Amino acid sequence: MAQTELLAGNSREVVWAEYLGIYGLCVVIDHGLGLQSHYANMSQLDVQVGDMVTRGQIFGRSVTTSLAGGDHLHEFWQHFNIECYQ
């Protein structure tokens, strides 16, 4: 299905929503505690930096490129090391 609506995997703040080199149009959602979800190679962005999204909210649309076999999205999650003090 071309240009499928993309739904946020969890709630929190959009910290990136624009072109990002080889990732094309990209959205990054910061979920707190060092956890971020990244969605790349999108055809449309429906959010802006600073927006608060909720789980299941539409934040953009997927894309079809000439090198891929069909409509697709690149998604990955990243966790930053956080020092904890006792």
C-alpha cells in the first residue's frame, strides 16, 4: 500500500522532523530515559520539532523508491547510556 500512514510506537516529544542525509525525510521521537525511536525514508512529515505525539498517532507517511521493491520505512530504536548514581 503506497504512502501508508505511520503510527508512533509510543508517546513523547518529536526532537527531529526534517531531511537527514541518507535517511531522507526523518522523524525522531524522544521517549525519555535515553530512549529514542527513529523513522527514516518517509514521503511526508505530519509533525514538527517540539510536538508531543501519543502512541498510535499518525506522524507521517511511508515512501516507495526506485531501488526498493515497494513501499517501506526504516525504523530503529536507540538507547543512550545514562550514568546512575546511588
